[in-house]
Amino acid sequence: MKRITLAMLEVTNGSLPPAILDFQAGLNVLSGKENRGKSYAFSCLDFLFGAKAPPESNRHSTGYERATLYFSTSDRKRGVMRREFKDGGAEMLPYHPLDSDVPGDGWKKLTKGHSSKRESLAGYWLDAMGITPTSLRGNASGSLKALTIRYIAHLILIDELRIMDKRSPAKSSQVVAWPADIDALAYVMNARLNPPEVAVAVVQAISMPPGVREWIITEIARIDVQIEESATESNPGDDELTLVSRRAEEFAAASDSAASELREVLVKITDAQTSLTAARSQQTASREVLERLKLLREYYESDLRRLAAVNETAFLLEQLNQVPCPTCFHPFDAESLAASDVAKDYLRDIQRGTKAEAKKIARIQADLDETLASARQGNEQARGSERFWSDVLEFMRSMAEGQSKRVAQAHAEVTKTFSELGRLAQRKSLKDRRNELLAQLGEMPAEEVEVPADREDGKTQFDQAAVDDFCGIVAAILEAWKWNYTPRPIAVELDLSTLELKVSGSARSSFGKAARALLSSAFLIGLMDYCLGKDLPHPGFVVLDSPLTTKQDSRVASDADEVGAEVSDDVLNAFFEHLALNYSDRQVIIIDNKEPPQHLMPRINHIRFGDDRLATRAGFFG
């Protein structure tokens, strides 16, 4: 039987350092503080195994674009598969020997739904796990669903909320999917007594040439799988082709309208840019004129200061008194005194001239001050105009950016709608082909044969012996874990209508969260042990998120359910010891705040997130 072992989880971006977790066969424990990326790592694994939603982004994961899973197969080959967070696109590398390097190229796309040309994500994983595709009973009326990887993922990966939920760990969160969940469990256990049959719209069965009828029924089952994989969330009928086409036309019209508005905004941006350039040129010219006028005024101020100095000098000279000669103390002669009078007249002329020139400059300054005031006003107006057009331009650019996003969103919606239209068209084609094959079953002439009547009870019927074997394995696991929530001896039953475990007569839903988490863990690990013990298809690993540290469920309003939210030390130690010592030939990955005992560390691949010296690293992202 095919088995796989997870080897490495890698979350990458072209420029950021990769976030990596290495796994080994046997027990792997990822422990440490809260909010260090442990649950993010689980979500990455769930996403890689077909979950629609990517991991919820946080401040550490911003910028990371894809998750890649490296795994080994039981025939010593390496498989590599990756998915993009943005659009969910999946790719795989061809299997290659474990002792060789990982190829740098050769990626092949995996479709989300069935494609006749390329392998699907569900088909890739089912083949890797050795699980044959089949049809599942969708409800009691006989509707069928295809077995996809998500039905298997519920049986090998369980998150921190589902592990403590009151519903069975084998059930998904959607009530409408529970009949298929029950049928999937019976199929995996090889305990399904009444596999769903393809309904034939004829009153009697027709015998056909050898092998033809079997081929047609097999082909119908294959088409049913394709129809299931191509289903949309709303499960639209054929008549919705017209509705989707109309939506595509509406989105296309919205896209054209947004593009037209964007073009108008871009034209306005060009006009605003032109006006801003003109305003800046005007402001520059105005500033230069203002500076020149300031220089001219300073020049006139300098002239006034020089004239004032000359006038002051003339005034001082005129005020000089006539005194005797400082050498002989005799009065100056009449000729010298006459020359002095002439000089004083000249000084008075200079004073009159400087005063007249000063008045002239003062008048010019007054005119210049008015010009300066006008220039300053013009400069302020130019600056205001520049600020106005800058604000207008910034606003228009913001509008353009928003309009560009609306155009991009509209185009994306158009693309998505046309893609949906293509899927619906393909789905209609598959249904038409299925109807043709059903018609062929009734049209081919042959002798009549008896047709068994439909079962009145359309529910899945289990092989009770297989169920008893499974319950015995779960009971042995609980015994090994020192289960102490019910009296000894430990007796386990499985309610086949609800898939709820009962321990010593008490339903799983009646226990507290800690006990429910342990029972969920025992259920999934017990299922793996059961399948591997009987050589039935099973991937050979399970991933348990918080089996020992139950979380506060925001969906639960009261705190009454918090009673018993922690397991005892005896149970914790027994839990880790049992898994560390008995699972070296398979793989168990535990994600929890609690840590295993130190004496078991040599047998465990332990990754510890934290800041102390015992921590392997701070968190998933470093």
C-alpha cells in the first residue's frame, strides 16, 4: 500500500527568508508560546491538502505568497507540491528519487476541479495515498458525491477548534455533508456494506454484450466524480448559464464604465498638471521681480544714506566759528575770511542740492513701495494658485488610483465570471454525457433481467465486525494514555448514525473539552492504526492541533464548557510516551503549547518556539 511521510513545510516569497519546518517519521512535536505561528503552520498544511481558504494572514506572514510541501513515498520517491495563497493555484513536481536533488523546473499545474487534460489537486493526493476514487452517498434519497481529498483530510488533520468540538471528528463543519462524511469513513475502513449504486432510469435492467454494461456504469461513476469536482459553492443548475452570462455582461459594462471614468480623470489630471506648471512659472517670475524690486529699494536707501552724510558734513562745516590763528593768535586777514564765506556759500548750495535729491528719492521710494506691495500680492496669489493646483492634482491622482483599482476589480470579476461560465458549461456537458450513457443502458436491446428493488434505507450500513475492531484499537490507545475520565474497564463504542464515540456508555459530547480533544486524537490515530494494520489505503500520518491545550471557542457563549479544559500530568506524560515509543513506522505531528517529558526527547523530533535558551527558534517566521 502507498504511504507518504511529510518531510518539510516551506512558506516562501521571492525576496523574504523562507519559513521552514522539517518533519521526520515517528513523533513530531511543535510546541511553544502562543502566537508564534504554530496554528499558521497547521493552516498551511490544511491548505496544501485542498482547503479553499489560505492561512489567515498576520503581521509576520505579510508578503509571503505560497506554501510548499515536500514528502516521501513508501517506494523511496520524493514528491513536491505547492499552492499560491492569492488564487489557490497548485503545482507539482514529478516524483524523483529521495537521494537526488529537488529539480529546479518541471512544475506541472494541478486543477482545482477535474480536467480532462490536467491532473486535479484531489486526484494528485488520492493517487499519492493509494486511495481509489469512488462515489459517496450524499443523502438518503440517493444523490451522489465524489470522494475528494477533503473527505480524507478530515480524517488525518484536525485543527484546534474541531478537535474539541462536540460533533464527531470524522464530520466536517457543514451539516449537509455529514451523510457523505459517514460514507467516506465506511469506505476508508473497508466497512461499507451498501456502496451507492448508479440509478438507472428504466423499469428493468437490460443485459448487454459482455463488459459493455460494466464499462458504461464505470464511465458514469467517473463522470459523477468529474461533476462533483466541478461543482461551485452554490451548486448551480444548467439554467444558470444564462444568469452567469448576464452577470458577465454586467461586469463587462461596469468595467467599461469604470475605464471611461478613469480616462476622464486622467484628462483632468493632465489639465491640472498644465495649470500647476503655469502657476509655478508665474510664481517663479513674480518672485524674481519682487527680488529685483527689493534690490532697487536697497540701492535707493544707500543713496539716501550717502546724501545724508554729505548734508551732515556741510552742516558741520558751516557751523565752524571764526577764531584767531592757532599759531600767532592774530585774526585771519580779510582775504582769507572772504574765501571762507565763499566756501560756506558753496556748502549751503550742497545742502540744498542734497535735500532736493533726497526728496526726489523719497518720492521714487514711495512709488517703489507701492510697486513692491503689488508685487508681493501677486507673488502670494501665484503661491496660492500653485498650492491650489497641487491639491487638485493630488486629489485627482487619488481619484485615478481608486478608479484604477475599481477597473482592476471589475476586470477580475469579468475574468472570474467567464471562468465560472466555462465551468458551468463543462458541468452541463458532463451531465448531458451522463444522461446519454443512462439512456444507452435502456436502449441497447437484450433480454430482460430482474432488477433488485431500491433499499428503503438509503443510509450507509457498516460492517459491525470492522467497527468492533476499530473500537478495540481506540480503547487500547485510551488505556495506553491512562484515560481517567470514566471507570475501568474502558469500553468504546461507535454510534454509526452520528459517528460519535461512547466510552463506558458515556457519549463523547458529554465530556469536557480536554476529554473530547483526547477522544478526537484517539479516533484519528486509531483509524490510522486500523487501516495500516489491515493493509488498507491510508496516507500513514495524522496532524493534531492542540490535543492537550484546548482553546477558548469564540462560538461558545458561556464558560461552563471550560470545566476539565486541561489534562492531568499523568495523561500528558502517557500520551507522549505512547506515541514516542510506538509510532516510528508511521508519522504523528502534534502542535501544542504543552511539551513532552525530557527523557523522551531523543525519540522525538521536537521543534520549540520561544525566546529562552531551550527554544529552537522564536517562531515559524524566525
